[in-house]
Amino acid sequence: MSLTPLHYRVVGQDDYMLDISVDSAGAYRIDCGDHTSHTPRQGQLNEVACSNLQALIDTLGAPREHPAPEGTTGFVATLSVGSPPEIRRYRIWEGALEQEPDILALVRALEVI
């Protein structure tokens, strides 16, 4: 099964960062950190997990942005779906994820890899 490649990145406060990449073959890399360092995790999704992610990708609406409220810093997420030259980019403040159920479902699935 071929999966649409995706990349999810959140930059938070106090050096918090989460970076998740999944390629078309289901190979993933998760890099996260805060004021301490964490070794990146890597692995391979099974066919069921790839199929589930692809189903969530297929439900995504058009690319859109939800900027952080004025004066808010951090926890802005970027979700890139696809390969060049056809990449869809979603930029959203994590506080607005509840307003975007299609993006929220995909992000939650990525967070439990």
C-alpha cells in the first residue's frame, strides 16, 4: 500500500517541539523535545496503520490556516501532506484544533504512533 507522505511539526514554548514524518512506504520518524533531549524514534507502520492514516488524509478538506490569537506565542502546528510539487499545507494554532475535526483526527492518530 502506498501512503500519501506527511509531515507534522509543532513548535511550543520552553523549547518544546514535536516533529513527525511518515513517508509513502509507512516509515516514520518522531523527534520531540523540551528542555531535555530525546533520541528520535523511528519505525515502520503496518498495513492497517497505513490504511487508517490514508483514510484520515483522504478526509482532509482544503488547506487552511488558523493563526494564534494576538499575543499568543507557541503551539503553532504545520501539517504538510503530499510530495512536491503537490503539497497541501495546513497551519493551525493548537488551541483551534477542536474547530477542525478532520485535521484533529489525523493529528491524534499521528500522536499515538
